[in-house]
Amino acid sequence: MSTAVGDEDFAAILAQVKQFVRTVVVPRENEIASADRIPDDLRDAAAHMGLFGYAIPAEWGGLGLNLSQDVELAMELGYTTLALRSMFGTNNGIAGQVLVHYGTDEQKKEWLERIASGEVVASFALTEPGAGSNPAGLRTRARRDGDDWVLDGQKRFITNAPVADLFVTFARTREPSKGDPGIAVFLVPADAPGVSVGPKDAKMGQEGAWTADVRFDGVRVPDSALVGGSEDVGYKAAMVSLVRGRVHIAALAVGQAQRALDESVAYAAANTQGGVAIGDFQLVQAMLAEQYAGVAAGRALVRDAAAKYVSGADRRIAPSAAKLFCTEMAGKVADLAVQVHGGSGYMRDVPVERIYRDIRLLRLYEGTSEIQKLIIGGNLLREYRSRG
């Protein structure tokens, strides 16, 4: 398998990110949570390391990592507060990949280098109040007006919306028909007249990872803002970006679960009950064993799904299976981590308490667990019937 970045170079990148996460970011997790923001010096450090463009091709100023390399990085980024990865996740992932795979040469020239450097923050504006995991329910409209397009609608839970410079925006341009969802995608600058961003959402967890509603009220963009120069690109671009993103989210879940396991082992070894380390109790060891088995299985599944995606062997079932298993597994591991910690695990500023809250969202975005089950089951049946 050929890659833009060789194994030796990637090993150095991974080691640098691991050191950054564990020695620089981890000690500041409570600071990030209490301030509900990533400090500027950490953002600058991430940009200097190329993290805003690690999955953007090198020709556009990125590192050019493929998905197999991406997931190794994601498992390290997942070891700390998910707000760090969220800061540059849309640039590399669901927003940036739309441009990488479907943008015209002119669109790539205008945006990709600035996205890769972190000068521009790109947001993926798909989810709406009535359309979440299924984009077919989109209500945002785009209509032609001379040589321009005019967009009207509302998006919800849009990651990085409060700081975005560009909204990769999905809108309905025509009524859906068989084989045609009627969805196109547009590049909408955040400062375009008619674009308004609501207040930051107050979420259960993931402090420092900002989301908000975005409204488009008569927003006018030129025809050159239509991604790929075609109305037919939208739905496919959304699906392809989401599929890749699912493997990435699965890897993040493994990273969070590994951190919860490590915190559990350290607590069990160091803390006593009745003069005995709680880790010496067999029921605590059983919980640690369950955590370890889940993390190990998830890591193997993520690597397998990424390899199949890169080779083209499976870009349907494996990504959904990885996201389903790993995000559900991480939730169980985090729950066990709180149990191992006892009352301490319920206290704010204790890592497993934050992980328990943060990790819950992973089962919702990029397609809920229920949607993943439908994708897996439906594709298994289609594959079987196609062999008949």
C-alpha cells in the first residue's frame, strides 16, 4: 500500500503528537474544561505541527495522511479532551474532505491551503432540526437567481460554527426523485450577508468544543460556490465524507477508552480499601479485564476498517461496524471506569468523570448507532441477494 507519507516519517509524526497530547495537553484538561475553550498557545502549537491539515493532500499544504495513518493519530488525539481534536477535526474531516474529493480546481486553490494551515476554519453544515442522521430530510433550500444561488434555512449542532470562516453547506435545489436526492453543496463564507450564528450550545460535555445553530436568510453566493460545479455532487459528497468520518470517530472512541482504562488501572493500583489495594479485589480485576478486552477489540476493528477503506475493499459495512462497536464499547469502558473509582469517579475535575460525559456524544454524531445498524444490516442483505 503506497502512502504519501512513508512509515518512518509517519512514526515521527505520531511520536510528536503523542508527546504533545500527553505532556502538554493532558495537564491542562481542567483548564480547558473550566474556560470552555482551547487556549491560544495550544491552538498555535497544533497549527505549527500541521494538525489542521494532516488529512489534506500535500499538494495543498497538508500532511497527506491516509485513513490508516489518520486513525493511529486519532487514537492518540482521543487520549485527551475531545475538544482538542474538534478544533481541527472539521478541517481534516467531513468539511475538508468534501473539497478534497469534489471541489473544482479553482475551489481547491481558493480554500484548501488556508484550511490546511488553520488560517481558515471550515464547518460541515448538514444537520438540521428535522434532518440529522438522514440527510434526505433536508429543508434548507438553494434557488437560482440569475448567475447566483440564494440559500435559506437553518442548521443545528454545527461544530466550530462560532469560529468558522467557511460553511460547507448542504441544501436542496430540487425535489427528490428516485435515484436523485435533490441535494447540492455550497461553499458559503461565514461573513456573507444573511449568515448568522447562534450562541454556543450548552452541552452535557466536550467543553471547549463549540457548536451552534447557523441561519441562512437570503444568502447569495455565486455559481462558483457550487461544489464540483454540479448539483449532483451534494448527497454523494455528504455520504462519502461521513463514511470516512465514521472510522475516524471510532478511533477517537478507542483513544478515550484507552485513557479510561489507564486511569482505572492507576487508581486501582494506588488506592486502598481496608488497607488493601482495590485492584487486588477480584471483582475490580474483572472490570479492568472487561475494559481491556473492549479496547483491544476496538483497536483491531478500527485498523481493519481503515485498511479496507484505503484499499477500497469495503467502504460501506466496515466503517459503520467500527463506529457502532467502538463508540458503544467506549461508553461501557467509561462507565466501568467511574465504577472502579467509586465516589471519586463522580467528582468534577476527575478525568473519568469528564470522559464519561464527553464520550456519550460519539454514539450520536456522524450517524447514530441505530443508523449504523441499518447500514450494516441493509448492506449485508444486499450483498447476499446480489450473489443470488
